[in-house]
Amino acid sequence: MKLLFLTLALLAGADFLESAVRLSGASCAEDLSQSEIERYEALCQHPLDLNGASRRDLISSGLFSPYQAATITDYISNYGEICSIAELGTVDGIGPERARDLAPFVLLEPSGPLGARPRKRLRAGVMARVADKNGKWTRAEKLSADYGRLCAACAFKDGKSTAGYASFRGRRAVGQLTVGDFNARFGQGLLTWTGFTMTTLYTLSAFARSGPGISGSNTLSEGSAKRGAAIQLVHGGADLSLYGTLDGEQAAHFQYLTRRGSYGATLLHTPDALAASAEWRATLRKFTLFGEAALLPSSWSLRSGLFYNHSYGNRAALLLRRGPDEMAAALGAETRWASITSEASRNLLKQTSQLRTVALFNPQFTVGPWTVKPSFRLNSRYRPGEILEWRNDLRGELEIQGGPWLLHGRYNALRCENWAWLSYLEAGYKNEKTALYLRGTLFKIDSWNDRIYSYERDAQGSFNVPAYYGRGYALALYVRWRSLALRAATTRYPWTPDKSPKYELKIQFNYKK
């Protein structure tokens, strides 16, 4: 029997996923990629020391905009170190709910006596896993270590290196030197933006990108990063980043930070072309203007928008995009519990159009000892002139949590070529050291055009979003105990005779010092 059931005694999965979804601008876990989940997982394993971080450190983490980074450093300078997540929520531009989402990724420790040097300590992490999926065995390993200003990491999949880097962090003019695989994310991504990008505007947080600059890559997604050498030079509010890759690409990026925004320019040279861009992000009272304009070899590109921040949790946004092959406009608005975005785009090469609307409603309230989280999501897409003009995806979820117990259910109805639906119920138990989650799923999806994606809980460093198609059911078990984790799952198609059953068994070991 391929599906292996263990006894109750194993450890809870990472609780950073919900926070990562909201911080990234996604509407649900299915919107993200494995490389983006790995980035947030790395931040969770090695949280950012908020009280000891510079403004540049805050921005390069990818968690804060230039304005938020400036308000945090100003707050610490004026009032002293931030001692709790509740206090972080009082900082201008953060707010209590964003502060709670930041909690898994930041460290709020006292820095010690004034003027004292930070104490060096070795931090290391190891991940190793083996998996059997439908008779095919795979394995993966990740190693990381940092000591003081030195950091190194590498990742392997089936014995082959997928990524790795070493970096040295300087004290004065040299911000950081990175050799190996790295991500380069500048401005709004018109010239260079490696790794994950939110192509669909699911929430207002996806309208504007906050490029963190250069960061080492230790992903299992081979080829998703650049390979070469990069250096960041920092002086006051000025930041100069330079990199060169093994395939002949070079880039220079200059950025100047002020308390209310950032301004920069990028020059990109490849073996075939030369391109340049200018970027801006400025906050004035309740308005934030952002954008980037690029000159390409034979065309131009623009991505620019405006946020209106009426009050905490209530804002609206406008975004305009224009490129060699596309033009688009988007509007959005959100409150603390609801949001709606709508985008109209035109493909200039194919002469096709699309209108997409995403609406979310996700309140949260407490009933006695229970926390209740209902949510509703509508993702509607209209493409005039195509055979399948409409694709409407309606999802309702309910999560109830009380103490260590959790119950989570979903019903997904989709209409494209035909009607399709998927429903699951997941029960779980977790405490500080142990946890167990069991999920049962039913689905009826008769056409591949109507496939439904559903995120499933998995071991750290794994991102599991299967596409369901056919008529059948699935069972999944996820358990962890201390450094060990196991996932066992099977999918059966008793009402689709031509589809073979599938199974997966995965065992993983994680160690962090």
C-alpha cells in the first residue's frame, strides 16, 4: 500500500504561508511560485534583526518599501528599540495587521549596550528529503551557513546543483559582495527582475513592486536566478549596484533614498542590446506615486501608478502599463476585509483583449475560544472573440481554529468550457512541537480547460499546487515531529476509468542552529 499512515506525534508545518500570501500581494497560496515560497521560508528561518538593521537592510529584505524603512529607522532613532509586534504596528506606514504578517520574518531583540558590536554567532541550516512520486524517486538537499558578515548557501536536486552563492557584507562603502547565483530586482522590473513576479493583479499590494536589489539565491528551481558576481556600494542615502553574469549580461543600478521615497536609474547591457530606465516612488500625505520608464533597443516601456491611502486598511490604486507588445490599465480598492481589482489589457501583437476582475472578502472574528475566518474569492476573466470567452472561478472557504485544533474547508465552483467543482475538508492539530493534518478532497472536472489548482500542505521548501482534472477523490496526510516531516498522498479516479491513480510519499529532515 503506497499511502503510509503514521501515528500522531509529529511537528507543525510552517505558519508563515498566510503572511507570505498577504505580503506578496497574492490572493491565495496558488498565486505564488516555489521560488517565492522559498524566499519567505529563508526569511522565516533567519529573521531580519529589525532593531539592528539599517534602512538599506530593511529595503533589501523585500519586506518594506522605502517609506516604511525610513519610518522604522526614524522611530528607533527617536523612541528607542521596538520591543514587540504591537509596538511595530504603531509605526507610521505599518499598522497592526501588517505588523502581525511581518512577525514570522523579523526579530525584535535588544541590541545590547550602546556602541557595542553585535555578537557574532554561527547560524546553519540543513534540509534533506527523499520522495517517491508514482514510482519515480527524487531527492533534494539545501545547506546554508552564516557567521558575522559571511554567508554561504547551496541547493541540490537529484545530485545536481541548482543554485548556490557566497556573500560578504562590508561595514563602510561596500554594502555586499555576492558570488554565485543571485536575484536582481530593480524598480518595477521593466529591465531586470529575476524570480517570481505577480503577473495578475489579485490585490492592491501587487500593483507596485518594491525591488530589493541584489540577493543571493538558494532555490531548488534551477535557472530561475542569474549566475555571476554582484556588488552593492552604499553611502548615506545612495546605493550603487553592479553585476555581471556568465552569459555576458552586465547591469548598473543607482538609487537614492529619501524619507518620503526613492529615485533611481538602471543601465542594462546584453550581448545583443543596450537599455536604460528611470524609476521613482514618492509619498506625499495620502498619495504615493510610483513607476518606471524604460528605453529599449527599438521601443519603450512604462509602468506607473498611484496609491491613495485614505486611512489604515482603506486605500485605492491606479496602474497604467505600456510595452512593446501590451497596453493595460487597472483600478482597485480595498478595505480591511475586502478588496476588488479590475484590469483591462490589450495584446498588441496578437490583437487580443482581456478583462480580469478579482474580488475578495475575508473577514475574521472570534466566537468564544474560536477564531473564525470565512472568505470568498471571485476570479473572473473575459476574452472577447475567443472560443471560451469567459472563465469564472468562485471559491468559498471557512477556517475555524481554537487552541491547537483547526478545521478548514473549501468549495470551488468553476465555469469555462463546462461546470467543474472541487471541495475539501482538512482537520489538524498542532502545538509547539507536534502536529498532524489530514485532508480529503472530492472533485468533478471533465475538461482540462476547467482544471482547478489547489494548494496542499507540504514539507518546508516544497510547494505543492496540483492541477485537478477528472472525477475522483484525494487523501493527503502531513505530519511533523521536531526535525522530521512526512507527506503521504494518493489521488484516485473511480469515475474516470481512463486515468490511472497517483500517489506520493515524501520524508524530509530539517535542522537549524
